[in-house]
Amino acid sequence: MRFEPELLKQFAKSVILGGFTGIVFAILLVALPGAALIFVLGVLNVSWDLSWFPDAFSIVLIGGLAGGVFAAILFIKDRYIPYVEEVQDFEEDPDDPFGRY
């Protein structure tokens, strides 16, 4: 099965943008709260074991991969199952003199 070069470019752009978006979400939703937790525990001198918390490279890598895979799935889904919404017709019927539908 051959794909058009333009379609492959769109797919690659979608996956790359999804990867960058995943990195941003991973930083905002995992890394910053984790850093805040480490900071608070350090200030309060609480000796909890935080070895379970992933390092920065793992957070960015997992976020990028998850975002790229999610974007690829959405691109493929939209290619074969396009989103079409029923839109109400707001134009008047020219045959109806009273303006009713």
C-alpha cells in the first residue's frame, strides 16, 4: 500500500506536534508537582523515600512518546472516520410564504 508524500508529511507533523504537546503536559502534570513535593519534603526535613519518582529524562521521554502515539492514533482515526456534525439549516424555505419550516 503506497501513501502520498503529502499525507506522510502531515502524519509526521501531527506526530511531532503531539510529541511536543506530550512533553509539555508531562512537565506540567508530573515534573512540576514532583519538584514541589521534593521541595516541600526538603524544607520540612521529612525523610521519605522518593526513589519511585522518575527522573527528568524519563518524564520527558514518556510524555513525548505518549503524546506522539496519541496524535498518531487520532490522525489515523480522523483519516478513516471523519468527524461530521449535523448542522441545522437556518435558511428559510423559499416556497413557504409564512417563513415556517
